[in-house]
Amino acid sequence: MYRNLSIEPAPLPTNRIISLVPSLTELLFDLGLDDSVAGRTRFCIHPEKRIDNVPIIGGTKNPRIERIRELEPDLVIANREENRKEDVKAIEEFCEVMVTDINTIDDALFAIHDIGDRCGTKEKAAELIDAVRKELHHVPEEPLLRAAYIVWREPWMSVGNDTYIHSVMMHWKLENVFSNRTRYPKTTLDELNKVQPDVILLSSEPYPFREKHLEEVSSRCKDSRVLLVDGEWFSWYGSRMLPAFRKLNAFRKAIG
């Protein structure tokens, strides 16, 4: 009997998965892996209610390694930016770790594919990717706006050209005024006033910007429109990309 080499090997067991990445935890549920999610961080808040019974193993930067070991996972999903290298290394001593590296929209789509492939949900992953790609083609025809995306206060911090947020901004014709910098550069209100972006976007996360902060920035940057935006639209990847990109299409049309 000859072996059929055209048959792909079956995925390795993933009966128990722990996710250290909030947006990818949600992805696991949306790929139909509810019963396989054995652990999450305290920042994994989606999907609401469905996630409540999943054990918490700490935070993204301080996971409880021994608790993860006790849960006996088949796979732990991590991210190069969100999780610490030393924690990943410690978990690798007793479990397979998939480390995602997501700095662009394409990276995020590849991660959906890779997780779906590894966890035996390739078809659902492909369907999600196709749906996200359709939203990417629906960006409204609006003029380019120079934009500053602010993620923190005291010190004020924005985003550079090697971040997922930058990739999202550029796709929706929001030209990042800090595209000559990397990661999360510090800035000041004086610098923002000098740069004079068309719009200054105050994100709801990780710093919870509110109306009082909008007034503060507006009073110092009088030549820029200052807007509060949902940080999940710009920074959550995985299945959250689909509703986020729909919202961004509407948002981009609204601000002109």
C-alpha cells in the first residue's frame, strides 16, 4: 500500500489552549474553539459572558507561570510585543508556544491563518480573512489627513511607523505625523501644536482619554481637530478587525 503524499498531516492536539493576547483570545472563540480555551489574561475581555468561566492566569506582562503549568495546555499563544521574552522562554520549558509578531494589517491576517491552521479551524479562519479583506476595499474616497494618534498622557506618547496602529492609520488615509519615528515615541502638547496635524486622535486605550482631555489638548492645539476614538478600532487585531474596520469606514467618511 502506498502512502498518499497529497494528504496534509493532521493538526497537533489543541484540546487546551491558553492565550496571553487579548485580541487573539477573542479570535479563538470566533474560530469555534470555545471548549479549548483553558486560560486567559485579565485583559482578555472579549467575547463578553462567553469568556467569564475561563481561568485567569495573570496579566500580559506578568503571567503566573506555575498556574499555566497546572492547567496543562497543549498550546500557549503569545505576542512579541505584548508578552515578555523571559515569560515565553519559561513556558516553552513545558509547552509549545506560538509567538505572533504583528506590526501591520497583513501580519494580523497571516496570524489568523496560522492560528486557524495550527488549531484545525483553517476553513473558518479563511472565511474571516476574506470578510476582513472585503472591508479593506470599502475605505471611502476622502482626502488624506495628517494625523497624530495619542496613546498615553504624562508623558504624552504617540505611535511610530513600525506599529500595527500606524498600518491601520495609513490604510484609512490618516497620514501619521510621527512616521519618521519608531514604536511609541514621546511627544508634548507644544510639539503637537507646532506640527499642526489636521486631526489629533485620543485613544480610549491604553490610556483612558475622556472629554476633559479633549478639552485640554484642544486648548493647546487650536489649529487641529481633536477627536476621541475607540482604541479597539486601531489596535485590536484578530476577529475584532471585522467590526473595527466597518466602524473605521464609517468614521473616516464622517470626518471627511
